[in-house]
Amino acid sequence: MLQINFIRENAEAVKAGLAKKHFKNIVAVDELLQLDEEKRKAQVATESNAAEANQLAKKIGELMKAGNKEEAEVIKARTSEIKENSKQLEERLKQLEEEIFNILVTFPNLPISTVPEGRTPEENVTVYTHGSIPILHEGAMPHWELAAKYDIIDFELGNKITGAGFPVYKGKGARLQRALINFFLDEATKAGYHEIMPPLMINADSGFGTGQLPDKEGQMYHVTVDDLYLIPTAEVPITNLYRDVILKEEELPIKNVGYTPCFRREAGSYGAHVRGLNRLHQFDKVEIVQIASPSQSAALLDEMVMHVQGLLEKLELPYRILCLCGGDMSFSSAITYDFETFCVAQDRWLEVSSTSNFETFQANRLKCRYKGADGKNQLVHTLNGSALALPRIVATLLENHQTPEGIKIPKALIPYTGFEFIN
């Protein structure tokens, strides 16, 4: 959430940032500032009333002590007026605070200056490309046909048990899932991340803290009886470990990693582009999360990007990195790099990771701060990245590594799978 002080002091820059994210209701900035001005005037009036009431209370005591009851009664009448006025001011202050909050929570985070202009994914900027596109043998198949051929993923059985978007992994398909999860966790641990196994459901406060609520409420599965939500990503519970916490500066950065299933309704998703593993309602993902000081976060984002690059290169996959344009970024992000791998059999790029810096946006919602060298509490920066999401990684591995003899497992993954081929 943006800070009201920052908006007050940088109104035009805020409007420009919101416009870059293609936020439609920019006039709300002026509405917010008007409400803020009224609130500050009401606060001044409330404080003035309190000071006058204290002075009058002291005067009444002196008059009563001196036996001047008539004059004391006159002043008491004025005190009653002040109390009634203060009551009205307090009610208005409460109303203004609610109105200001309701506007603030609709504002997305502002993109940093290097974020490219643009509205659609087609306007994202490719900043790096690695690897060559493999040439497959004649008769190469997309991953959903390979899954059926080798009996490793059953989409129809998942549809029977639950519904579309909930596949069943079998045999070497299940072992490949487990191998990837362990490989990603081990690589993150080597890089200094502390492993966390968080709950798979969150309360509304946690959803608000990282920006899923109220922005993405319709995309999460809601357990209505208990008012809990199935997590869309491990970022949410892991980041919320630090909600309402004041950290020490020397503790930063804090680096956590967690594996969880993730649940997303993906409402409105249909068509050939979501076939097979391309888009699921339940999938596995390893997430890296960092809590940092503002001076650390830019370098840490670069470090996280390099970590994801290393994973993809060890999996022997061609990939590219995109810097997302303002209109394609998430609600909470200040800058995001997407990783895409190229699926040869489908002849298309598939997103497999998003790595983002949220700066103070989530921290302000979470009330996560650290005590600086000057002794003052400051908001931290939060960062996270997929390292990695499994479905499209599996899709790319199956398609790109297929041979006439079977699907070849990348060398780095063989110690985890225990086999070199799926055949």
C-alpha cells in the first residue's frame, strides 16, 4: 500500500506512476488529498479542543476553590460545548480515515523508473536470451501426448476425481515432480535460503498483507465456513511470517525458501493455450522470498534473477528474461522479470517464473519494519521469485528432451530421479 505522506508530497509523480500501470481512476488521487486535508484540519481542531478543555478544567478547579461557583458554571457550559464538538470531530475523523483507507487500498504499487511503458504482454522487453532451440526428431509430440504415451500424467483421471486443471502424476511422472522439488530446494539452500514449510491456507489479514486481497479475491479458493483462503503461492504465508514485526537492521536480508502446492481458480482461462500442463488450478512450486533494507533490494533482485538463470541452465532449457511493462505487472510489484522457456513441440514460449521487487508496498500493509542506525523504524523491502514453478518446466522438459528412445533426463537431475530416461 502506498503511504499517504508520500502521495501528499509527490502527487504528480504518483499520478504518472499510476498511469504507467494503466490504473483507470487517477482522479482518486485528488479525492484522496482533499480527504487528507480535511482530516488534518479535523485533527488540528481536535487537538485545539483538547488543549482548551484542559485549560478550562484547570480554571474551573481554581474558581471552585475560590468559591466562585457562578463563573465556574459558565465555564462548565463551555466545556460541554467543547466535548460535544470533539465528539463530532472524532466521528468525522473516523469516517475520513475509513474513506482514505478505502481509496488507498485500490492504488497499485508504482513502477520504478526503468520499467518500460506498455499495456500488454506483447510490449514487455526481452533483456536476455540463453540457449539454442533444439531440433526435434520427426513425429515429436506435445507434452500431453507424451504423458499419455509413457503413462506418467493422467489428465482425464484428475478430471474425474476433481475437475479440469487437477492432473494425476503417476510412476516416473510423480518421481520427476518429487525430483524437481528436491532439486530446487537443495539449490536454494546452497544459495543461503532458509527452508520454510508454511500452512496451505491463510486468513484475510495475510491475504491483505501481500496484496492478494482485495485485488485478487476472485482468483483464490475461499473456504467460506472458516473464512480461509487456499494459498495461490508460498510467497503469501512466508512473507506474512514478518507481519507486525520490527526487525533489527543487522538481521537483513532474510532469505527464505518454501515448497508448497499452489491453488488458483484461473477464472476465464480456456482454449488450446491452456491445454495439458500449461495452466492448472493446482500445481507445485518452490518460492524464494527475501526481506531486505531499501539499500539492499536492487542488488538482491539481480541475485535472485541469477539464481533462477542457474536453475534453468542446469536443466538444459533455452530461456529468455522479460522486463514486464507497466500494464502487465502485478498489483503489488514495483518491477518484475519474467522467465520463459521455449517449448519446441508447441512452438511457443511459456512463463515459468516471475521475480519481483515490491519495495515498501507489501511492507506497509504488513507493518513490517526494521530499526535503522538512527534508531527510527523504517519499512523493509520485500522480494520474491518462483524458483521454480513445476508445470511448465515439466512441459518443456518433456517436449524439448524427447528422443525416439524416450525422454532424456538432464544430467543435474539424474541424482534426484534415479533414472536417465522416461521410456
